[in-house]
Amino acid sequence: MDLETRLNSVVGFLQLEMPQDALGELTGLAEEELNSSRVQELVLAAQMMDKQWNAAVVTAQRLCRQHPRKKAYFIHAAYCLHEIGDTTAAREVLLKGPKSLIKDALFHYNMGCYSAVLGDPNAAKSYLDRAFELDESLRQLAQTDKDLVGLVL
């Protein structure tokens, strides 16, 4: 099976929320293919969907190193770190990410969550206000986010 067909299968498995099958489809790829950013993005998506947070941290951090200007990789790396309980490291990943993050609503939303978890409700509120300015739909998500329990929105 050629690479394109295989990657289409991976995407299909992810759309069906079958991350283990998606990862299985990638076994046997040549190292050069497996290390490509395109394949690593799919690996990361499957790992995150399957809640393989430790593995996802490694994959996301590799993508950050390979593409230091791609803000999505930093958001994913930070989220995975937060999921394994290292919220301080998650916050640092976002702060050290590309400058373009400052215009991203998810950057501000996640920084709000991380600030709340780390015990800084004032910073959390400030970040969340900016996130809502950039993307009002995040306000609804915030209402049920466990990281923001007790924070007056």
C-alpha cells in the first residue's frame, strides 16, 4: 500500500474515533516516512485522542523543535503536559512559543486555565477575557471546564 493510501486510512480511522487502528496503520512505515511532519501530526492526533499523554508530549515537543514557528504544535504540547499534571511546564511551553500565539484565542484560553490551576485567578481572568474577545464561543466551553471551577467568569 502506498503512503498516500495509508495516510487516508489513518485519517479515516481518526474520523471514526479509532485511534489505535490509526496508529496501527502507521506501523511498518519507513523511518523517513514516519519522521515526516505530516505523519507525526497524525500520530499526535491519534495519541491525544487515545489519551496517551506521555507519548503525545514527546511527539508534540519533537514537532515544536522541527517547526518552531507553528503555533498549533506549542498549544498541543502544552495541553499534553497539562494533562500529565505538569501545568507549570505547559505554561512555559506556551510562553516560549512563537510570537504569533499572542493573537490566538486558544493561547489565551489555555493560559487562563493554567493560571487558574496554578492559583492565580487574576491572571486567569485576564487571559480568559482576551480569549473571549478573540473567540466568543470559548465562553461556553469555559462554563464546563474543570480547570476553571470556582472562577467567576
